[in-house]
Amino acid sequence: MVPASEDMISHLRLQIAKLRREQYGRSSDRHARLIEQLEMQLEYLETDIAEGRAKAEAMASPSTVAAFERRRPARKPFPKHLPHERVVVEAPASCTRRAGPGTS
């Protein structure tokens, strides 16, 4: 983790707190916009730090994943006690499809 980022976060939080106290003064619109911008910047910094920590933890403790081997499904043989016969259907010598509108 970067100490400068934590310092920046604490500084931004302090600025936001000060601006919230001054929010209801003469230039409250300006302060409201500034608070929104600082809060977004703070959120980005906190997100970056969290991602950095997650990456550091992932690099520190590498996990091993077992290799996956896809197996083909095996068909069981046809039961011997059931009757079965082989039927061969011959293909027609010519096309029997009727031509409809829009076909050549």
C-alpha cells in the first residue's frame, strides 16, 4: 500500500468535513460542487487502494487450480433383452419437394 495515497485520503476527508461545515454560507453552490468532486476523487483513491491490496494478496498467495479434462459421454450398450431390428430407408431418386412462390 502506498502511504502517500492514505495521506491524500485523510487530507480529502478533512477538506470535505470543512466544506460541509461551510456549505450553508454565501457560496453554498460552489461548495456543494467542490464537495462532490472531492468525494469522487476520494472514491477513486479508495478503489485504487482496494484493487492494489487485492492484487497484492493474489500475488502473495497463488492458488492452484486442478486441470480440467472434458470427458465424452459414454453410451451404454443396447440391452440384450429388448428386441431390435435394423431398418434401411433408401433415398429417393429425384427431389420430391414442391417449388413454392419465391423459389427457383
